[in-house]
Amino acid sequence: MKTPAKPHAADWKRMVATGYDACAQAYLQARAQADLAPVRWLKNRLPNRAQALDIGCGAGIPFSRELAKRFALTGVDISAEQIRLARQNVPHASFFHSDIMALDFPAESFDAITAFYLLFHLPRTEHARLLHNIARWLKPGGYLLITLAAEEEEGYTEDDFFGETMYWSHYAFKDYTVMLAEAGLRLLHSEEIGSGYTADLPPEEHPLIFAQK
């Protein structure tokens, strides 16, 4: 059930972090069979040992693990428990426990950046800034794969996300196409992707964006 998230009513980022801490094992089990086609798209376009950043990497399965088979991978997640699991599941990658908005990387550090099911857990007032940061972190010609939202919702919580309360906030897809262009990211392709997990939850569809600096 959705509940509007009133401004200053709670620390939404803390809710996301503690929620993913609490449901880490259940979420990992549900994510294990996610479609890896987007990662294969990257692997067909970049050389071995290319530098990749996975934002919102979770427990590292399946996307970080698949990326790390080919690329030098860095992962970031706000959940301490998810990062603990990621370090176990993908030991040859580098992982940071942090809010991505509190991190910075040198300009042109990465050949590819992925952000699956991450953006809508940040307050939407931060979305444009993150896309600008991503564009700065990408090397010229680098790729971004990111899942977005189709419709606009200012902010709300749901109390049935793997048994935990979770926060969401997002703009509409049309707004993100403008943000991408303003950040200097060229839209190459978009398609629909599911929720990324197998669980007894309502089915979802999200726009998946392939963009290039």
C-alpha cells in the first residue's frame, strides 16, 4: 500500500538503507535469476578489463558478478548488509558502502556505469545532479545503463517490500530524457524491463535506458 512521503517526515535514505539491510537475504534470493541481457550488451561493446561502476549494486548478484567476469568493477550501495554480501559474492571487485551522492570519482574514470533499480530510491531532487555526476565520471564514448520510472510520483512509501517499508520518488520518463540530454548523455536505445526479481509481488515494468557520453 502506497503512503505519500511528507517532506521531513523521516530520513528517507536511512529507510532505504535499513530496509535493504533487513531484507538482504530474501532480496538476493529473488534477484538471482534476473535477465542479464543488458550486461551482455555492454560486454559486446567494451574490451576486457574496461572500468565499470555499478551504482546500487546490492549483494552483487546477478549484475555485479556478471560485470566482473569481464570488467574491472567498482560497486556502491547504501546498505551495509548488501555490501557485506557483495564482497563475499564478488570477491575480485571493489565495493563501497555509501550513499552515491556522498561519493565523487575523478572525471573520466569509467568506461561504463550501470544503475539498475536505484534512481527511484533517491529523492527525485537529486536525480538530475546524479546524472550530471555520471556524465562527468564517464570517459568520452562511455556507456550508461539505467532503469528509470515511467510515471511521475513525488515521493511515497510502501510497507510490503519483502516485508519492509521502502521509499520511492521519481519523475516521468519524458522528464528523464531531458535530464539525460542536459547532462551530455545521448540516448541510444530504450526498452522495458521487469522488476528484476522473482517474488510474490505485483508485476512491474520499468524503462531501461542505454545512453552514451
